[in-house]
Amino acid sequence: MKKNKKILFLGALTLSISSLPLVFVSCETSKKGKLKRALRKNKSYRVSVTKKLGIPNDYEDFAKRIYDELSTKLNGVTNKAEREKIYDEIINKVYTSTANLTDMYDTSTK
């Protein structure tokens, strides 16, 4: 009977340890989606500003810098709250860039 309890305990422990990375993935999935939507919106604004003002569209460079910064900041961070905070910070940078593009577009129409 004791042997069965030990096996059951070890099995439960193995399952909980193996599912730990899934917790990180599931909490980040919504943040990754939010970041992708923010970048997609930023890209559309960049295209509009490029057409209207004739400035170069450097979206690929911008997106690469965002993903590089995200990767650098997430490297070695295992705390869920800290990872979410980093994602929120990066998403806010993209929102700020989009707001700046909107202002550029709006001021050019006046």
C-alpha cells in the first residue's frame, strides 16, 4: 500500500512539474495576441502616414526592435507577474508609437 502511495505521489508531482511551463505559456498567450494586434494597428498607421507625408515606412525595423527588446527583457525572468509587466511595458511602447503616428497624420490634415 505504501508503495502505491509513493508511486501515486511521484506521478502527481511529475504531472505538476511538467505542466508548469504551460502556465507560463497560457498567461503569455493573451499578451502575445495583444502585442500582435497593437503592432498590426501600428503598421496600418505607418502605411497611412507614409502615403500622406511621404516619410519612409520603417515598420519592419520597428517590429524587430520591439521583439528584440521583449526577448532581451524576458530572458531569465520566470516570475509570471514580472513577465506580464514586461509585456505590458512593450505593448504601451507600441501604443505610444501609434498615438504619435496618429498625431502626425492629424496635424498634416490641418
